[in-house]
Amino acid sequence: MPATLASDLARYLDDNDRRFHDELFDFLRIPSVSARSEYDADMQRAAKWVSDNLRTAGLDTEILSTPGHPVVLGEWRKAPAGALTVLIYGHYDVQPAEPLELWTSPPFEPAMRNGRIYARGSVDDKGQLFAHMKALEAHLGARGRLPVNIIVLAEGEEEVGSDNLEAFVTKHAKRLACDYIVISDSSMFAPGLPSILSSLRGLAYFQIDLEGPAGDLHSGSYGGAVVNPAMALARILATFFDANGHIAIPGFYDKVREWDPKIRAQIKALPFDEANFKKEVGVSVLGGEAGYSTLERLWSRPTCEVNGLLSGYTAEGSKTVLPSKAMAKVSCRLVADQNPAEIERLVREHITRVAPAGVKVTIQMLHGGQPWSAELQGPLYDAAKRALNAAFGRDPVVIGEGGSIPVVSDFQRLLGAPVLLVGFGLPGENAHAPDEWFADENFTKGMRAMASLWDEIAAGARA
Ligand code: BES
Ligand code: ZN
């Protein structure tokens, strides 16, 4: 029998829909850009906004400082004895909005167009975090209680690598003790297709700096006799891959675990439309590691990508110069059971081996995160299936994810609780890019699914 959302919760969500939208728009107006110190006051404002909103809904709240941006905790621990405790994680920080001129409407002036909420952070992750906050409010508003104990942990550093969160979770492990962890900071496979994640990739992010001559040189007077750092960098980067798109850094694949055949089969059955995917990204030909499908390349295989390159003269016209420096930002996305520290070592060894004489190479690891893969069985998974069915009218599909949420595997390890990743974004949502949007329908259904989830988890525990 298809599951349904309890009518009192459905009514509460319907009756308050206008206000929920107004509140979400207020939240989205705060430019909580974690990467830039000029927004520090806005980060504080966003933390306070989350805290105030949770408190109004009926949770106890506290804003805890970290060496970086604050963590907001919301707690409701009045469920009947024996009830389960669930930790909801989300992030209130957003990526920088630049380039501003490519936005149709300003990034911090949310706008509804064609059923989409356009704003920086609408889908990643303020809108999804807020859907959780309102699902909790629905229970407390309609019934005065929740069927499970709740801890909301909203952080402000996810978009800069969550560097302080592992220590935070370690320090507060007792207070954060829980049976389950639920996170909505990802996307569905397609509109109308609710999705549960089976994996996230991890990350090892490097900055590579090359220094050659003491200063920029005349490329005629010196070119040909002095090693050019830009060319040296290009040569180093070119050694990262072989002609089959296979990463050629020795040892890189040693820990890569092959996927569970069951999950592989589920993923093969997904309605993936390669032509549509090409259209979405605006290319006519795809590329990657030979022997793997596009979804396998995205979800089950590691990568090494140049994120940025800088060297020499890049302004208008020509300038004959041999640059003294070159820099690249490179990120490796990792899969289970690769480890960022080990990959760092392999990348350092490899670069040291291939770097030409005549340049000084410095490698900095900017951040790392462990890959994660899900259990996909047990009462939490079953409850999520029913809750998603109640909101979307169909069972969820299982998908992988190419992106990273660095804290997920830390949570699992430090709190010893399984993590459910269920997101409400959509392909093409422009996360991290201009014109980011969140489908209004998914905002509404997300709130319903999460409101239903708390009932379904409690029902599953009683069964
Ligand atoms: N919400 C994303 C993670 C994500 C990306 C989920 C794509 C689903 C699809 C998260 O906010 C994010 O962008 N993470 C960063 C982590 C990095 C800054 C350490 C990422 O994946 O680049
Ligand atoms: Zn993000």
C-alpha cells in the first residue's frame, strides 16, 4: 500500500505554505558566503537566523563558536522514553556568487520564476536545510511533539571543506550521540524521481606552485635558455593521465573498491539520457576513462581535475614575457576505499618525480574529505522509502553522487550511526554557478517527505 503523510501534518504544511516561502526568501537574502571574510558579519547573521527560526518552531538552540564560522545546534529531546534520536545535518553557508553579471536576477534577491526559486544557496543548501526545519515545525505546530528526539546541526563551513567540524563532532560526541543521521544536501536523479544516495566521492584538493626565474623575463632575450614555469606546469599536469583517461599517478587506484553488483545493477537501470546530459552541460562529446559509462565515471571512479590555472600575461593583446611563476589548483575526487592522506602522498611523490629541473615546486594540500558509501538496508532506509513514497507518490531510486560532503564519513565513524542522504535538488540546478535554483515543487515535497520520515522512523522502531 502506498504510504501517506498524516493529514494533520499535511494540513499544517498547506496552511503555512505562504509564510514558509517568505521565511525561506528572508534566509536566502543573507549573503552567507563562507569563503570570504568580508561576509563574516553575514555568516553570524545567518547562524542567528537559523537559531531564531528553530527556537520559534519549539527547539532549544545554541550557537557554538569554532575556530571558523559558528555551528548552530537545535535540540528537541522530549520524545517518549525509548524513542530514537536523529541528527539532521545541513549547511547555512553558500558559495561565492560571482560572476554576478551572469545572474538573471541578483543572487541574494530571491526570485520565483517558472516554479523555481532562484538565489545563491536556494538548493545548496539553505533551501534543503530549511525544508527540514519546517518539517520539524509541522510536527511541533500540529501536535506539540515529535515522535523522535531531534538534533539539528547546521554548519557554516561546508563550502570551504568543513575543516573544523571533525574536531567539533569529536568534542561534542556525547551531546551529538544519535541513532541515525539524515542529510539533504544533494539532488534527485530526475524530476519526480525521489532518490537516495548510495555514495559520495571524497576529495583531495591541491595547490601546485612553480617558481622559475626570480622575475618575469623578456621572452626573446631569455626564452629557450631558461625553463619556463608555465610549460613545466603543463608538462607536469599532462603526466596525470594516460591516453585512455586513466590516471597515471602510480598507486592511485590501489585502494579503489569495485562496486557491489547489486548497486551496479540498480544504477544501470536508471533512465539516464546521455543526449540530455550533453545538452545540460553544453558539449557535443563527452570524455573520461575508457571502459566506463558516464554514470560510472561520475560516481564510481576517481578523477583528477584542474580547477584553475594561472601564469604569465593574460590581458588583452600580446606581451612577450617568460613568466617567473605558474600555479594550478587540482582536485582529485576519491572513491571508497581511497584515503585523502594517502592520495596526497602519492601525488606529492609523483610530482616530485616528474617535475623538470629549473623550477621549484611547492605542493599544498588545501582540503581533503573521505569518500562515503551507504549501507542501503535496515529500518532507516525502509522508513525513508515509505516517506519519499508518501511525498512523491513513488518509491525512490538509488543513485551515486560525484560531489563530496566531507563530514559524512566522519559522522558515521565518530557517532557510529548510519547516514541517510536524501536530496531534493535537480539536474541543471546550477549549484555553485550563476542562476542557482531550487524547484518549488521539491521544496514543498521535501518538507512533506521529511515530516513523514519522522513518523515512519518511529513506526519502524515500534514494528
Ligand atoms: N551540496 C554539495 C555536495 C553535492 C555536490 C551534492 C553535488 C550533490 C551534488 C556540497 O555543498 C558541496 O558543494 N561540496 C563540495 C565540498 C568541497 C568544498 C570540500 C564539493 O563537492 O565540491
Ligand atoms: Zn556546495
